[in-house]
Amino acid sequence: MGWRLETVDVERDGRRVLAGVDLALDPGEVVALVGPNGSGKSTLLEVMAGGLAPAAGRVALHGRSVARFSGLELARRRAVLPQDSRLAFAFPVREVVAMGRTPFNGGRETRADAAIVGQALEWMDLDGLARRPYTHLSGGERQRVQLARVLAQVLGPGMEGRWLLLDEPLAGLDIRHQLALLARLESLAGEGMGVILALHDLDLAARHARRLVMLDGGRPAAVGEPRAVLTRERVRAVFGVDLAAIEGPEGQPVFLCRQA
């Protein structure tokens, strides 16, 4: 059992930004949240992460209301990458990544923690930047550091059933690092982790997620396998663009959008 959202409503500044959301998401798969700007993707991730209480409805993780978890309990079960991860101090890259282990070691790094941090650095292609001050990095490099940090938080013993909640994780990454990250997330889901990420690229979402949740005006317009969700009529209604599917080099569909 994973996340269960039951008729969840969320309000911001007197405006309802999520309305009547019902979702059941289980570990072992990559789920992509797609939708136009302002459709509720970031808000949905924030509610699931426990950072925002719904105005109505229930959000539960593994059968227990998220509101009943302590901050430490949640940190040991899920890692969150917000859209904007700011860090003003010039910590070395490795130290920033090692912060992901704090919920488990209280800041006292063990040999096992060091191995996990090293793995996360390698996966995000950061070995050569480990001693570089974070503030000296480019935007894309900083994004890779933050991704390594959240990976370090969920790796290790008991990782099956843990969750990654990622809000636009591809922002700032070049295409090589985008594809490498998506492949890694698929691999982790295959090992029993849950991955929920907000994406804008419908083709990448369709190729790398097992299920899509398409949001429109704070409500799920469709939930299911990519081919079932990404119909021409639905994409035009939600995004206001025309969608075409062509056959890729390996026979897989490639989704292309153009102005309606």
C-alpha cells in the first residue's frame, strides 16, 4: 500500500487549487504528473509530502494519515525535490549530498552512509565536482546536486517502499543527464521504490512513466497508462495543442505537439 488521496481539496489565498482529488499510488512504478501551468502539480506533491494540509479530504501513506507522521518519520520514508532548491552557503558538493543522510544518522556519517553518498554522486555525474563549492556551480549542476541529495535520502537498507517526490526534476539538465536520470528512476522503481514526478515534456513522460496523472484546473482529467491518457482530444482540451504520435526507431510511439 502506498499513497491514498480521498476527495482532497486545497485552497491558497481563498482560491481552490485542488478539488476532489482521488488517487491511489503504489510503490514499484514511476508516475508522472502532467498538466499546464497552474493545474495543481506542485500543490499535489506538496500535499503528499506533508508540507501543506488539505482543506478537506484525507492524505494517507501506507494506511496512515500523513498528518500523524512526525517530520523525522516522513523524512525516512520520502524525499522531496521542490521546483526551487535554494542554498546560499558555499558548502562543498559532497557535504550537500550527505545532508540527505541526516534523517538516518543525525549528522554522524557512517561508512555505510559514505558509500550511499558516493553512489549518489556517481549516478548524478558529480564525482569531479565533489569538492567544489555549491555556489560556484551552474544551474544545471546545482540541480544534479539536489537530485543526488534526495537520492542519498532514499537509498540504502529498507529502500523498497520509500518514495521520491520530484517537482520538475529535469529543469536545467542537458539531454544526456535528463535521459540518465529517467533511466535511473525507472531502475529504482523496478527495485520497489515509488517515484512521482511532475514533468512538462509529454513524450518523456510517456516513455519513462508507467502511469500518468493529467491535471486540469486542480482536478485529475485522466489517470492511466500513457497511451490511454494522451489522446488527441484530451491533450487539445487540456493543453490547447494538437498531438501527433509517430513511430520511433524501436517501434515505440513518439508524441509530438504543435500549436492548435
